[in-house]
Amino acid sequence: MKYDLTRLEALAEGDKDFIEKVLKVFILEVTADIQKMQDAFKADELLETSKLAHKIKPNLILLGLDKATELCVSIEKNRLTPVPVAILTKQLNDLQASVAEVVEILKTDFSLV
């Protein structure tokens, strides 16, 4: 999965330090929040899972991660229109894998830890 920094670059108005800070926060916070989503799901806390999906969605949009954003929207909507556990499990796993892939690419592309 490839990211698109068009939105972030527009927001940063040429401030490369700002872009790097946002990417570092993305790597730390979104990764942690996805793990919290997995934990909440395993604890059958579907409302918390939905809230965490809502929380990370703007970060995914900011980096142009359309597939991950769509997964987040589906996970978030699950509280209103529940889907079978197998589907929700797959969505969560796909989201986690997609973000992990992007995180590794960002770390390499921007020499981030």
C-alpha cells in the first residue's frame, strides 16, 4: 500500500519539519490505536472498537490511505449495523496489515524510527 502526502503537504505549507512530526505521530499513535482496537474487539467491546476506528480515520485520510480509510469506516459503522464476527475480524486484520505496511515504508522513505 502506498501513501499520498498531498493533503499533508498542503496542510504543512512547505514545512518539512511539520510533515516529519506528523509522520512520527502517525507511526506511534495509529499503530498503538490499532492494537487497542484489536484488544477491544477481543474483549467484545465493540463500541470501543468503533470509537478507535473513528479516532484514527482522519490520520488515514491525511496520508491518502484510501483502502485503510474504507476499512476504518466499515469498522466504525459496525456499531450501527453489525456484521458477522468473521468479517469484522478480517477487516481489523486487514487494517492492521495495511497500516503496518505503510509504517515500514514511511520509516524507510523518511529515515524514521
